[in-house]
Amino acid sequence: MEVVAFEKWHGCHNDFLVIFDRKDHQSYPSVLRQKSVLRQKASLLCSRNGAGIGADGILLIHLPLSFDISSVLKLTIINSDGSLAANCGNGLRVASLSAYNYLKRYGDFNNQNSMALPFTISFSVCDPATEKEQIFCCQVIQDHFVTDNKDDNHNNHNKNNQGWVSLSLGAKKMMSALADGGAALSLKKDVIAASPFLLLADDIGMWDIANHHITLCYPHKDHGSLKGFDTSTLCHMAASIKEIYGDRYNIHLYCQKPCDGEDLKEWHKLKEMLPLTDTRDVSVDVSLAMIPWERGVGLTQACGSGAGAVALSYASLAKPTQKEWVAVKMPGGRVWVRVRKGETCNLQKVDVLGPGEYVFCGQCYL
């Protein structure tokens, strides 16, 4: 058995164990070379029953033999059941903040001003279905830590401050039962057969954001209706859809209403951090309440790529302007999403802006 150091992070209370694999450093255990070991131990490490550390997943950041601020870092995303994910919006954000502070403390840079914010970090994530690498660009716009002490080991973080990261995703629209009409009737028929409750849905969509998502637009237009929603219905629905389509989809229920005072208050704070080009003439009128269910995890506090999927669903129905940011509210917190036109009519660009927070660090045996 070997000792492995980890950091515990969360993005909107979607929490992760972040582990670094540095190949040129003797103190990094060789067991990290074997993703299979972490996958086998994932359910134990992520368990919340008292035997584990507790998390929704594990983020393994592979550091190259030599790296600089322009390096693309390889990231392995492991769900709590040991399966691999091709994308994780909240995970990418917290991995960005963790990697940024690692580079700032241990990177060999001649000019520390090169680490000034905003700072872009790129990750390469392998899609387990296609074995193809996809690059995700993350921009750290606010750092979480207040210390540069290399020996501090993150014990002096600022508890009153969150790190914020903007993440750009490419998203291919697959089908929307309402927007695409007859082309998606079979989808709607299959999904409704899985749960007659879905006869009430305004729209049912399937979206590809590296991970696959099914979105269900609930007809009641206020957040109170979701607060009383029986989440066991969503779990049953997910099990039924799994029988039809296999273990491929994350499933999210959402509804919309106007932004409230808390939304607008947070947005005004964010405007001070974002580049002027991202906030000029921007509208923030709509918020979407969302209940996320993730494959490999189940019901969870938040799903970053899922937030992008429900924003895509909303955009396919409401046709918002490209300067509109939408507040997506999940049980664990709020992220902001903007949908922009891609290179083709079937491809949209999704920007997700959200927080990440360091919790603690520790060691475990593998």
C-alpha cells in the first residue's frame, strides 16, 4: 500500500477528491500510474457511510515531466462508482483552481506576473466511449487562496472568498421533442413510456456535451414546484431510461422563472471580475431551477455540464440573444450559463461560469 495525497474540493457542493500524478517526482506514488486502481477504490474512497472520505468523484490531474503556463494538462474524471466520464463542468472548474494554485506554488516560472488573473488552463479529457481526447479551456477569473507560501499546504485559505472559473464547452444538439417535431417523436414516446409523469413535460431533449444528457422541461413556471418534487420519481425515471438507452445519460428536470434579487446581486459582483466584453449590454432576466441526476453518481447537488444542457434546452425554445446569461439554480448552488451560436446550425457553444471551493487536504492509502 502507498500513501496518496489528495485535496477535497466542491463546486456548488458537487464534491471531488483532487489527486496529482507527477511523473518526475519521486514522492508521487507509482500506484497513480494505474487508473484501474483508483477506479477499483473509487466507491470506497467516495463513500459517505463513514468508511470513505465522501465525494461524488475523483479528479486525477496528470502533470507532464516539464510544464509551463501553456501546457495542456491531462485529466481523468472518475465517477463514484468507478466509471469514467468524458466531461464534468463542476469538476473542470475545481480542477482549474487546484491546478492554478499548484502551478503558482511549484511552477518554475521566471515571471510570477505570468500567473496574473484571468489565467487560462486547458485540460485534455479522454472520452471513454470513443477514446478520443477533447480539450476544455478554463479561465480562472478569481483565485480562492490568499497565500503563496509553498509550505502552507493550503491550510491558510480564505474561507470568505470563492474562486470563480469560466468554462467553455462545445455542445452538439441531438434532438428536442418540441423543437424538432416528428424527428424526435420516438424519443418522447420512449421516455414517456419510462415514466407516464412525463406527459406533463413541456419539452424533452437529448444533448451531447461530451457527456450525454436528457432534459425535461417541467411546465410549472416557478421554483416552488421543484422544491416539492418527489425525487424518487426522477430516480425511477432514470432507471427506466437506462433500460431503453443503456447507461449513457444524465437526466435533469428543470423549470424557469424570472431572476430574483439574489440572482441580480451575485451578477453585479461577477460583472466586476469578468472582462468588459462579456458584460457589455448583457441581459440577466431568466433563472432555471434544476434537479440533477448523474450516471455513476445518482441524485447530486449539482451538475455543471447538465446546467449547460438545460440552458441549451431553454435556448432551443426561447431563442435568447447571444448576450444573455441564464442563472441555473441547483440544490447545491448557482452557476451562470450563456449559449452562443457555433459553426453550424446544429452546434452551439456553451459558457459556464461558476464557483469552486477548497475544503481540506489529507492522505489515504491505496
